[in-house]
Amino acid sequence: MSAVGTVLGSWTFEPVLALGLVGTAVAYLAGVRRVDARHPDRPWESRRTASFLGGLALCWLVLLGPIGAFDDVFFWAHMVQHLALMMLIAPLLLLGSPVLLVLRASSPAVRRNWVLPVLRSRALTTLTRPLVGWLLFAGVLVGTHFSPFYEFSLEHPLVHEYAEHSLYLGVALVYYYPLLPGNPGPRKVPYNLRALSLFSMMFPETLSGFFLYATTHVLYPYYSHIQRPFGPGPLVDQQLGGALMWGGSMIVDSLWVTLAVLGWLRSEGRLAARIDLDTMSRLPAVRSRP
């Protein structure tokens, strides 16, 4: 069997992770059903459901599918997981507006006593500052790849499977939450600042990828000591992973920057229309002469 066939035919299974993904999907769909039953005139948008379930499906694919089966064998497989978790899965989940769904599906008492206090809390107010999210995202991105943490996680599978992956997804959710539409929170970030933040994130991502690609020695000894069923040696594997981060992050980030810029343009268009209407309302009535 070829290497491609071996990868595509290899799947892994982690009961805790699988149960968590299925449970999250069931809870989301139950919320959608409740909103549709309560508000038949304003049903939940199908595009939000498709985005959220798509994020969960992609998460299943990269963690429990062929990529997950080789994430502790090849660095490029780890990098595919990293890119997916931080730059695709987290934004897809947030475009599904799960917090807004909780607000619409919960009872007034739950909304008043539990949901709104969290949304107005000091912790969330701090975390939704764009600079805080940017620093957390960039810090985890650089810190996990250029410190002993990643080598430690490879040598301890539970850390690799649960702590590292949760860290990637968690900081990405924090970073993208105030930058993508449909997420209620304590602050509204201007569209120009959203676009600037998303664009500037390319720098730590591409520079990290370039450094991994250009380095001439193996940064993670673990990959030098394991037996590989096929594929490149540890150094070429590391350079391939760096190339994926270098090029992949630019491509994916361009999508989110474009989304932010389009939102910015729509916002400016609405503002211009309001200004025109306000200006016209202040002008004296024009009377036709006989």
C-alpha cells in the first residue's frame, strides 16, 4: 500500500474526545430546535448551524482521522492539526454563534442569573480586548514551538492529546471571539481594528513557519528517535511542517481578513446612508414655484 493509502486508511479513536464532540453537536442542535420552536417567525439561521457543525466535523477529522493517527509520528501532521484548530475550527465554531444561541434558547431566569453576568464579567471584558487576544494567540503559537513544551508534550501523550490541543483551540476562541460577527460580548470592536488585528497576526505565524522551514537542525529530538513507517526524515519533516505554517497561515488568514474588510465596507456604507438621510432631514423643504 502507498504512503497516501496508509494515511487515508488510518484512523484513531479517543472515547473522551469523541463523546465530547458528539455531545457538543447534540447540545447545539437541541438549542436550535428550542429557538425554532419558541420563535417560528425568527428561526435560527441554517448558515450558523452549518458553520458550527462543520467546525466540529473538521475537529473530528484532524484529531481522530488520518491526521490524528500520525500526529505523534510526523511533525507535518501536527502542523496540520495546529493550523486547523487555531485558524479554521475556532473561527467556524464562532461563526456558528454558540453564545448567541445560548442567549436565545435559555429561559429569562437563566439568561439573567447566569449568562448575562458572565458576558459582563471583568474576566470576559479583559479577554475580549483585541490586544489581549492577539498576545495570547501569538504567545501560544511561538511559545509551544520554540520552548521545551512541545518536546514534553510528545513524550507525554495525555499532554499532547488534551492539554496542547485544548490550549490551541482555547486561545484561538479567545482571539477570534471579538473579531468575528455574531458574538455578543462586553465590547464592540471597530471593523478597521478587526482587519488590522487579523492582518498583523500573519507576522508571528509566517515568521515562525519560515524559521522552522529554514532551520538546519532538528528542534525536537523525539522525532529523531522514533521509527517512521514511511515518509521523510526528521529534518525534512520539520521543514515541511514549517512550510505548511508559513504558506497555510497566509492563505487562511487572508480569508478572515477579507471577511473583516467586507464587514468594514458594509458598515461604512450603512453609516454613509444614515448620514445622507440625516442631512436630508435637516434641509428645508423645497417648495415648487407656480
